[in-house]
Amino acid sequence: MGMVQEFKDFALKSNFIDMATGIIIGGAVGTVVKSLVSDIIMPPIGLAIGGIDFSKLSLTLQDKVGDKEAVAINYGSFINNMISFLIIMGAVFMIIKMVNAAKDKFEKEEEAKPATPDPQVAVLTEIRDLLAKNKA
């Protein structure tokens, strides 16, 4: 099998399209969550603890010297990213929890349904019963 055919099989027959769709949607959701954290959640939190803007929090290791930029650890950005991560994880957890609950409910409904016998089995059972009556 040639390399082109293998690539075609991978692109068209595998879960490649589903995976690509998930990655694109994930990127879009990431952008929305980043905006939610930066623009909606962090300003009230910063205000509540004294007007601190987390995104600007940093620890300067070396000041700017001439053309050399300052060297700093931007731990405020890290705090924002951790909050974004926690929000995303919470959302994913809730989605998985809802999907599992729906799946469990569906499985319980399926188990509760009486099993309908196979028509062939029903006919064979009738024949067996008739043969048993004729022997008696």
C-alpha cells in the first residue's frame, strides 16, 4: 500500500475529522473561557481584594537596562490561566457527569423493557409444547 493511500485512509476513514472538529471547537471554547476569566471574573475578584489586576502581577528579577527588556516572572498571568483551567475542567466535569447520567438512565430503561422473544424461538417453543402434548 502506498503512502498516499495510507494517508487517504487515515484522513477519510479514521476519526481524524472528529478529532479535528474537537480541536477547533476546543480552541474556540478556550478563547471564550479566557475572555470570561480575564474580562468578567478577574475584575470583581481584583476589586474585592483591593483593586489588584492579576494580569499585571509580576516579580521583577532584573530591571530594564538600555535596550534590554526587564526580566520578570509574571505570576499574575499564571493565576489567570489557572482560573481558566479550573473553569474549563469544571465545565468538562459537568458535561461528562450529565452524559453519564443520561447514559445510565438509558441503560436502566433498556433493562426495564421486557425482552421480546425472537419469533423463531417462539415458533420452536410452540412446536415443542405441541409435541409434548402429543406424547402424553
